[in-house]
Amino acid sequence: MNDPQTRPQAIDILTASLDEHPQEECGVFAVSGLENAAYLTFLGLYALQHRGQEAAGICVYGPDGVKAHKGKGLVSEVFDADILNRLPGSVALGRSPSRPGTPKATSSWPTTET
């Protein structure tokens, strides 16, 4: 096995994987243990918006259980202060997908449906 001709050849995994897969990934942001988690998640998604610009969604766990809001468009178009105020809680998960050609608001996940 020490013969150089029989050993497996090393490859540049990073370069190989970048060449074989799409370069875009969705933006995902989460907050736990802080009040106004939805607002903080909104800010995080806004900062990651370059990763996905077709839709956005935030799911929050708070005193009223799980609530979510999602929609088509830029993060700043999907959420405003009124919507964020209706998402109270200290745990939130948000996503801004980057699937080109997926215009449906349902692609924005998260959802509270089981």
C-alpha cells in the first residue's frame, strides 16, 4: 500500500464540489432565548437576503404556541413592523430560499402545518 502508484490520489474536495453543484444556497437564520426573536430573525434574513430573493418565512414559538408568516418577495416586502409584532416569542427560525424559478410563496418555508 505504500507504493505511490497504488495509493488513492488526493483531490481538491472543495474545488471538485463547487464545480459539480449549484453555487447558491438559501439563507437560514435562527434565534433562541431572546425576546423579539422574530424581529432579530428578520434582521438576520435581511442580511442574508443575497442568498435568496424570491420569498421569505419566519416561524416563532411563543406564548400562543407556534406562529408563522411567509410570503413571496424580498424580506423587506414580506415583513413589516405590524407583522413582526404579531409574532411574539423567544424562539424563531427564518428562511429565504434561493431556488430560481420557484415563485410560489409556499416555497418560503417554514410552516406550522403537520
